Amino acid sequence: MGNRAVFVLCGPGGHTRHRSSYGAVGIDLDLLAGPDAVLPFLSAHDREESWFPDDMVEAGVLADRDRRLLLVFAWEGHVVSPRTRAATLELLRRAWRGWEVRWLYDGQRALRSHLGPAPQDAEAAADPCPALEPDDEELADPDPLVAVVTIGGDRCHVLALVHDHPAEEGPGLLDRLRGAPDHGSHRLHAQAGVHVDPERRRVGWWLTAARARGRDVAACWPGWTVEFWEDRWAEHVRACGGRFTPPVPDRAAALAEVRDEALERWSGPRADARERLLAAHPRVLVGGGFAPAVTAGRAAAARDAVEAAHRAAARP
């Protein structure tokens, strides 16, 4: 299956599209090396002429040199974890100084729409995320893959965030969770959430990653007022009367953690993954989509950019 990513590079002559079969994991750390190191790396990936379906692409980048615009989305990584998201985005903006950096909550669909009218993928009913018991082992993880659903001022449910965002279920979410385990409150991190106020018929929702499909959440709740909070989980905290109170991220610790992981990512030269695989298995049919080589010089320049971004962010 891999972890597909798409890279779109724009210039005076239009744009080129490149693919990676495994590049979605770690792309947030790769990008912290800044444009001088990253753009040649992305452009060295194989070209791609067609689009994979939106729900099969886990990360994407669009870099427009002329407009100095960077569009990014990912389904996982430090940039998705609530502990390190703000730090990762801050370092990214420092590393791409002078560029506008924008997160795409609608994933590849938003990236395609930026280039022109995007054909719509076939819509399907929302795939519900299962409700978790209060003692589920997922809740022992420092970055649990969960969505928090608070209803009114007296119910809190925690869902495994393995399918569509709970907000995409519409009012049917209330019926589905009526008999689900009530956690009372959630004091841990989460990567998505919904607060439903049935009396005022209001819904607020947020997420730190990107949705696989571009379904209009407001249209899923006809007759309700729907507000999208982007990644601002503090809005959820304020709205739910204390039912959701995640820890406040440690900014300095998060900046250092992300810096260290990015330095490890660019720790030295990387061999061409496809060539290495062919050398080990000369009779195996190997397609494209592998990461290109990285020279020692480019890796060193990337590490310098990561360090410079961290110094700028950590400066009093």
C-alpha cells in the first residue's frame, strides 16, 4: 500500500506533479530544511500525470516559487500531533521565511482546487469511527488517535479516529452515540473533535490533520449552525463546559523535539531507494515513486536550515 504523497511545483511555465509511494511519513520533517534544500529534493521524484483518488493520498505539497506560496497537508506526523503541531508549523514558517505557508484541511482536493476546477470524487456515506471504552489501550498513548465528541454540557464520548470525521455524520451522530460509553470528560490530547449543542442547534468541529474527502460538513447538518474551528481545539474547550481539557503543549520542549527529529531525518546522505532495491534484487520489477538520493552537501545545508529555524523560534 505505501504512504502516498504528491508534490506540485509551480513556476512560470506552469506546474509539474511528482509522486512518492512512501513520502507521506516524514514529509513535515523534510520540509523544515527550507526551500533551497527541499525544492530540488521534491523535483527529483518521478513525474506523475494523473491523480490518485483523494482518499488514497496521505500528504501533499504545493510550492509556488513565483508567489512564494507553500500549501501543505498530511494525515500523520509531528505536524498533526497536538503536542507538537504549533511548534512544527512555527519552525516551518521560519524555515520558509518570506513564503506564505498554508495548511490544507481538505487534503488533496484542496490542492487540486488551487490549480483549477477540481473534479469531484464520488461521494459516499460517512464511515463512522467506533466509540472507545474509557480503559481502551489507545488512551495510554501520548498522542492518541482519537476524536472527542461532547454533547451539550453533560456527555463526552471518545472515538477512534480511523475513519471519517465524526462531524460528517450529521445529526445521526447523536443517535449513534446515545448508548455509547460516556467518558465524563477527556483530559488527554486528541486529533479531532466536535461539540454539539442540541438546544441551540449549533455544531463546532476541528481537526489537526486533513480530511480525505471534501464533503461539505455544514450540508450534513441541515437547519443547524455549523462552525469550523480549523485546528483551534481551544474553541472546543471553551464551548463544552470543561468536558474536554487537553494538556497545554510545552512550547520549548516541542520545538526541541521537532528540531531533533528533523536533524535525524537529514542526518546524512541518502542513497537512491530505487537503485538500492534493484541492486539487492536485480530480477525484481520495481516501479517508480521512491525517494531520490540526497547528497552529503544537501543534507548538511538542510541541517543548517533546521538549526537556523529553531534558533529564530527559540529567541526571546
